[in-house]
Amino acid sequence: DIQMTQSPSTLSASVGDRVTITCRASQRIDSWLAWYQQKPGKAPKPLMYKASNLKSGVPSRFSGSGSGTEFTLTISSLQPDDFATYYCQQYNSYPYSFGQGTKLDIK
Amino acid sequence: QVQLQESGPGLVKPSETLSLTCGVSGYSISSGYYWGWIRQPPGKGLEWIGSMYHSGGSYYKPSLKSRVTISLDMSKNQFSLRLSSVTATDTAVYYCARQDDIAGAPTYFDYWGQGTLVIVS
């Protein structure tokens, strides 16, 4: 099974900051990676797919990169609506797995 | 707009079977995609449970495979989850979701239900 590890687990930042979240896969997954944003009490919302493709309707301040085993999600200028928990998910192979999450909170 | 909505009991007794249904609107489940279930224990991360293709064929998480069944009801445009022999560790928010595919291979979850909390007690 492929294990997904995110870092950091918690990230404190301020509005306007540029932040980066990392997701590492235990095996190569090419670019078969998605990112989700989840707010308390809500379902996850897909942000990116195939590592760097922005889902329709997602603000362009979000970007993704990486391939193989290391991936990043970057928010170029944090907005108040961005404080949430972020998850990566690999879909290179069954069983499909998520990272443990990165909580982004206000400094 | 594709919308999904989970329904089912919020409380299940240990050793019994958890049964949830996901009603889909805005898209016919017989037309395409995988239809899956993901759960999230309180305060924890996301765990994929399983997915079923619109034309048949299913994938289940290996550690749950012996207890899980996902089925599609095309006539009602809904799909279901059954998880047998539940214990307290199955307490979680259960989400249904549409899973995109590329040439029949599952990819990411592009539409989600709002989730429903199931407590095993």
C-alpha cells in the first residue's frame, strides 16, 4: 500500500503570507495526486488534481507541483477563507489513500 | 450541478450492520464514473472505504473488504454502503462521493455529500 505523509501537520500563518504544504508518497505515483480543503463540519472540497491542475472555480492563488514521490500545494497570498485543513490523496494505485492532513491556522 | 446526499441511521449497535444510502441528483449514476464512500473518525483524517464503477466492478480497502458491500440502484439513482459487524472504531462521519475516472481507472473525488455521523454504541 502507498503511504502518504504530509508536512507540517500544523501551520500557523497570517493573511497575505505565502505558504507551502508538502505531501510525500512512499512509492512513485507519477502525478496522480489530488489536494482537498476541508473546513470544520464540512465535506472536503477538491482543489487540485493530477498534481498541478486547478479544479474549476478554485482561486488561482492555489497552485500544485511535483511528481514521483514529492508534491507541494502552495497558496500565494493567504486569504481569511483559506484557514482550513488540507489533505492530499494518491490515485496511482489501489488502495487509494489520503495524507493525514495539514491544519492551517491563523498566527 | 451534481449533488449527493447521505441518509441512514445515526446510531448502530456493536456487531450489527451499518447501512447508508447516497442519493444523487444532477447526474445519472448509470452514465459513468465511480461512486464511493470515505469516512472520517471524529477529529481524524480521511479513510477511503471503497468505490463501485457505474457498469459494475468494485474496489474495497483491503482491511475492510470482508465487511463492506457497495451497491448501485440505477432505478433510484442512488448507491449504498453496508458495513457489517461494526465496532466502536467504525464511529465516523461517512461521506459519499463521485470518483472521476480515466479510461476506467479511478482518480480523485470531485463531488461529495455533506457527510453523516454514524455512532456505534
